[in-house]
Amino acid sequence: MKLIILDRDGVINHDRDDFVKSVDEWVPLEGSMDAIAFLTEAGYTIAVATNQSGIGRKYFTVQELTEMHNKMHKLAQQAGGQIDGIWFCPHTAEDNCACRKPQPGMINDIIDRFDAKPEETYMVGDSLRDLQAIERAGGKPILVLTGKGKKTLSEQGDQLPEQTQIFDDLMAFSQYMMQLESEKSA
């Protein structure tokens, strides 16, 4: 099982300081849907793991989140991609749950669900907590410089997991992965 886990806000879609609260505020980053399509075509299973404390803070409902995710699914499919599952944590940091990144609970659930090998699983994120979650699960951390990525690199670069690879955006990562796949089959 070739599994790639994507953070949502700042990786797939534009992030907002005041939370992405509605389907109208959910706007994909340029190239992100095509990147998902390329990864799908290369045979990867794509899952999304996203902290959504806006639910716990009552900024939006699970129904509104579902509408955002339906839009994301539809746009990915229109580009030729497939998102095989979406996991979200509705809790706030104060809840001290096991699923909120940087805890690895959500990541472990995804790896188990798809019967993947942790050491062969990638997590693409724009924040330190994304990278810490996949590191704790035994996987491969990828930082993209979209969303909060540049700030993460400049302010927390010395805290990144040792094996972290850095890419400009999800498209650059997908092109790298497609090159790896073509080298394997050559």
C-alpha cells in the first residue's frame, strides 16, 4: 500500500487566520487538485488528516465541514484524482485528545485503515505539528512552503524532524514522487 497523508488547510486549500468556516471560504490552492490527480495516477492512496478545532470552538458545524469536504472530493475527482478518506479531529488543544496533531492517533488510524507500513507512509503538512505526528507514527515528514510552511521553516526550522523533506508546494512534491515512481519502473 502506497499511502500519502495530506494536511488540509495550507496544503490543499488556502488557510485563514480566522478558520475556514464554510464551503465558500474553502478555496483550493493553485495546482493542488492536479497534484492529487498526479499522485492518484501514480498509484498512491490519498488520505487527509486535518485538525478542525473550529468545530469544538463552535465556529462551524460538522455539517458545514462535510460540505467543504464534499467540495474537495468533487474538485479532486474533476481533476482526475481520488481522495480515499478524510479524518478530522474536532477537539481543541485544551481537550488533550489522542487524535489532534501533533499526537499520532489520527495518523495511526489512517495507517491501520489502509493496512500501510508506517515507514513507507508520507505526511505532507505546513506546520510542525503535522510533521511531529507522522514522525511519532514512524512515517516520512514532508514540509510544503504554502500556508504556514514558510513561517514554520523560519521560526521552527531547528525543530523539524531530522528526515523532513521540504518542497515549495504539493505540486512540487507530487512531481518528485512521480519521478521516484518512474525511476522504480525504469
